[in-house]
Amino acid sequence: MWTEHDPVASVYLHAPFCARRCPYCDYAVSVAGGHELPAWVEAIGAELDLLRSEEGLRLSERLDTVYVGGGTPSHLGPTAMDAVADLLGRGRLGGPEFEWTAEANPEDLTPELAGRWAQAGVTRVSLGVQSLHLPSLRWLGRRHEPRDARGAVEAARRAGIRELTLDLLFGLPGDLGRRWRDEVEAVVGLGPDHVSLYGLTVEPDTELGRAVASGREAPASEDRRDAEYLEAAEILSESGYLHYEVSSFAREGRRARHEAGYREGRPYLGLGNGAHSFAPPVRRWNLTDWAAYRDRCLAQRSPEEARERLDAAALRLERIWLALRTRWGWALEEARGSRAREVMEGWVDRGLALEVGGRIRLTPRGWLRLDELTVALDEAQAG
């Protein structure tokens, strides 16, 4: 899969452990305590060794980005990022452009943990705030309170964490009494460098999905979801955040770099259960179950579940989708024939896109229909 000509400079590590599973979560997580850290480190290290020996993986001498996601990486405690640094090689980490992101829950991000993470080399913390409204947090199954989010922000700043992302969920049921505008403005008041805005989705195989299917819960209407997204986008933009990607808002010079590698089609390595890797044109992914993944790795057997080779059509569709996700959009010069141009001009006429500098860029209203517009442009390009 890997060749000597494509050393990998971006690495994702999946830490699947959580204190509890949230009712809306369908991620590859495992309810377990922080005592799982030694087993996790051993399994990740074993997978890395297997990829080097069997797949020809070669890490760049200097990594561009590292992202530790989950699950809840902060649930593994203060020493987890030191362990990650040792696994990847401390000599590969650092430099003025290096970005190392780790996800944390507000209740975990104590001054001790923030300090140890900063010392290990973490440059960005992605904080799973989700809401600053207590009834909403309880409905979501979150353990923290609004004051914990404020305390975590303060702890990260005092520790010297260079960049801070706050995650916020929209599209919750209206009967929770949430005042959405006030909440977005309160998030702005915490002064994050970056805000990630996600819509709550109802997945069938979750506690929430089963509650909706049985009629015990009613999801937010599509109109409500759309209105909250547009309102938040307006508030954040007016507050000085650049809306540079469908879900992402950043202060000047604070855009997240790890996700940019995905958008630009560069190779990346994913380690851990459920993690994906990409060595163009091949994508592979691991077993999602933590115990099965661990056992495979410790038995020196590949934890890979499957892989696919993307053909020209799949690569084209993915490239269009990734481009339209961003404020830089799709270059008009890449339009193949009059049909593709007509499609994009129709978007502009309907307020779904803007033409800026020879590129078609979706507006927030257009981003609400991203998948639909991607397919339309792909079909026009192919035809």
C-alpha cells in the first residue's frame, strides 16, 4: 500500500474509551476506565510495527499534523500524550508549523492534564462543549456542566495550549428551552480560536435512534436545524470568525490544518479501532470493535477490516465534495462543458453559491445542501 515515495506526514490515532456512551453516539467507542492506557499504547504500537513491516509504511522525518480523537482521549489521563509522543518518535514532533490536536471533554481538562499535554507537545485542544445549556447537556447524556467548559478553557489557556477549538451541537429538540442565539454568543465570549458546528443526527442503532423510532422522542425539524445553522454562521462571521469550511469557523491564521490534508487528498495514516488510512488511490479501515482490534494487533495480525481502490469516477466525486465543503470551492476552469457551468450558474442565481475570483463557492445556504449539489455537479462533469 505504501511506497518509499510517499512518506506519511499526517497521523490520526483513535482513543475509543469513554466513561459512558452518549445516547446519540454511534462511533467506535468502548465504555472503560483510564486503566486501558497501557493496553491501548501496546496495541497501537503493534499496529504501527505491522504497517512498517508488511505495508512498507514510512513516517515523515517531520510530521505535519497529529490528531488524537475518540472516544474521549482525555479519559486516558494526563500521561496519554507522552505515550503518543514516544510511539511516533519525539524527533518527528515540533516546529513552528506543526499541529498536534487532542480531543477532550470539559470535565477532564484539569490544570494538571492541560499542563502535561502542553509539555508533551499538544498545540491544539478540541473541547467537546456541545452546549452551554444544562438541560440540553443532560438530555445529550453529557457529564459536564456549563461552568466546567469555562474552567477547561481557562485551564488550557494557562497551560499554554496554543489553539483551542470548541465544538457546538445544533438541531436539538425545541422543548428543551435552549436559547440558541444566547448560547452561540456565550461560546464567542469564551474566546476560542476555532469553533466547530455540528448538527445532531439521529442514527438508527443508538439509544436516541430507538427512542425516535418508538415515538418517545421527536427530532428537531429540518427547518429548525437549517435556521440554527444559518443563525450561528451569521453570529460567528460577524464576530470575526472566518467560515472556511461547512462546519468550521476560525480566527485569522487559526484554521485547523489536519483536516486540510484530507481535503487536499494527501496520504494519511489512521491507527486504532475504526481508523481509516489513505494512500492514493487506496483507502483501508480497521475493525471497529476495540477488543477485536486489540487482540489482532497483539497477535501480530493485521487489524484491517477492508480496503477499497478508488477508481477515476470515485476520485472525481470525492474531489468535488471536498472542494465544495470549503470557502475556496470549485474552479470554473475545471468545468467540463456547458452543462457543468449551467449547473453552477444556477446555484448562484438561487443564492446557493457565489462566483469569486473564477471559483464557485457555496454560501451557508448552499452548504445545507452540500451532498445534493455535489452529485449534481459530478453528474454534469461526467455527462
